[in-house]
Amino acid sequence: MLQVSIYRYNPETDQQPYMEDFEFDTQGRDLMVLDVLEQLKARDSSVTYRRSCREGVCGSDGVNINGKNGLACITPLSATVRKNKLVIRPLPGLPVVRDLVVDMSMFYAQYEKIQPFLQNNTPAPAIERLQTPEDRAKLDGLYECILCACCSSSCPSFWWNPDRFVGPAGLLQAYRFLADSRDTATDERLSRLDDPFSVFRCHGIQNCVNVCPKGLNPTRAIGHIRTMLLTRAT
Amino acid sequence: MDMVTAVTSLGRNGLADWLIQRVTGVILLAYFLFIAWAIAGGVDYPSWKALFEQTWVKVFSLMALLSLAAHAWIGLWAVLTDYLTERLMGSTGNFLRITSQLVIALGIFIYVVLGVQILWGY
Ligand code: SF4
Ligand code: SF4
């Protein structure tokens, strides 16, 4: 029997959060963590979490699984269960709405801050803005982010300053637009990042790289932004 | 959205602080290696005194002294603005942070003044 322990908190009825234990029979199958949650919800419908696509595309079921952030839908039990225990908590550092559901407002506010859309002040061409295959390749490893927040909510700098440090997810997207040959707002974008918090609260401990379910590398993108700031200033 | 401002940060912008932190780090490393090398060669009072009577050693020491001051301010400033904040503790956070900054600034000031006096005063 798999020992499952789930963080429970309903602000309407609970004084404080608690861990609830369940026994779970996998019947020898290597299920995904989300499958376990689904079956527990069938048993107790009050168990609350977010999910949508169930295949690692939508980014809505980011949770903390045995101490490591990840997507419940693409984390097989075999990859995380040790000593027969599965502990599921909400993503750290964000306010809990209920059980495993966190309030992502602060995370989205940082994303909004980096203006995640193409800006180009030259006249629009008749059909589309072209880009060479080489320039397009520069966006690989950046555009794939699904905004699951696994990275930012595993970053200590983001825990302490979620209102001032953009965080790994936001910075990866900031670089995605800085690196885009069709974007002409590079200088303004850099100016908005050149304070002691937005970029420079990153101390390079790479928790973000360690957890990203899409295998992306925010630390490297942050390094590129720093280099761009440095080149611009010197 | 506005840029995050920080009047108490040393360089007033992130890049300057970051660069100062790196450069002072290198100077400090070089200085401590130099001191370690001097000590490893064996020291007694006359040789130590002779070492510090050379102008370049004084200048190097002064550089290390100022580097340490800047390095410490930037590092501690980052720690204080992580843990002693209004977000975490309300106005207590602001009070504790500003008080700590004053104490640290005073400490660093005394340290620099004493250091300069020791280096150039005798
Ligand atoms: S490398 Fe930077 S952004 Fe990533 S977890 Fe560490 S401090 Fe956070
Ligand atoms: S960088 Fe990775 S971990 Fe971070 S939000 Fe994007 S997909 Fe999720």
C-alpha cells in the first residue's frame, strides 16, 4: 500500500492547514501522481487541485511532490516515490486558496511586468514579419514555457521578494522577447530590468533549472540578460 | 509598471551593484592570497613591519579595505532586503531593516576610518 499524504486546507472550515494520510493501492501499476489524486478525489470529493490537459501541456497541475515541484500529470510514481511515501503539497511561497490550489496572482503580475508580447515600431509589412531560421532558432528553449510556476515557486529569491524579483519564469520570457529579432523594444525592456531586484536578486542557485518540467534553463536566460545589460552599459 | 527603486543600494542600480560585488570579490581574493602567502613565508615583527612600510602594500591594503566595505554593504543589503521587509513583517520590517542598515553603515564607517589610520598613521 502506497502511503499518500496530502496537504489540506479549507479556509472556510479549517483553523489551519494539516496533512491528511491516505492508503492507496496502485495494484502494481506505475501511475502518474495525477492519477493518484484523481482516484483520491473519487473517494473524497473535497480534495481540491487544479488540472486540465493531464499531459504536461497546460501547466495547471504544478504541485510540490515529495519536496520537489513538478507537474502531477507527467510525474510517474516510480520517479518520485521513495520508501513507499508520496507527500503532495501546494507550490511553496504562494498563498494557498484551498488544499493544493495556490493563488498565482503574484506570479502573473511579474509575467505582466516584462510585457510578454512582441513590440515593433516599424510599419507592419503586408503579410508578416519575417525571421531567418537562425534568428528563429534563438527562441528555442525559451518559447516552450507553459507558465506552470514550478520554477519561480522553488526559488528562494522569489519567496522573499515575489513583488520585486521577476523570478525565473518571468525572466525566461523577458529574454524570449529580448532575443527576438522582430522585437524593437530591446532598450526599453532592458531599462525596466536594471534595478537591484528584478534580475539581480537571482543568485544562480539553479533551483529553477532543477524543477522545470519542460527542461528549460531560466538561469542561462538570466545570464544572457545580465550580459546584455553589461554590454549596453559599458 | 514602475521600475523598482532602492535608494539605499550602493550603486543605485542592479548592474552597478552586481559589477562592484564581482570586482571587489576579485580584489579581496587577491589580497587574502597575498596575505596568506606572506604568512606562509614566516613572519616576525620586523618583517611584517617592513612589509607594510612599502607603499604598494599600503595601497593594496587600502584597496582591499574599501573593497571589503563595499562588498559587505552590498551583500548585507541584499540579505536585509530579503528577510526584513514590510511584506514579511509589516512596518516592523521597515523599522528593523533601516535600523540594521544604520548599524551596519556605522560599523563599516568605523572600520574604514580605523583601517586607514592603522595603515597610514604610523
Ligand atoms: S538560479 Fe536564480 S532564478 Fe533560478 S532558482 Fe536560483 S535564484 Fe532563482
Ligand atoms: S520555465 Fe519551466 S518551470 Fe518555469 S514556468 Fe516555464 S515551464 Fe514552468
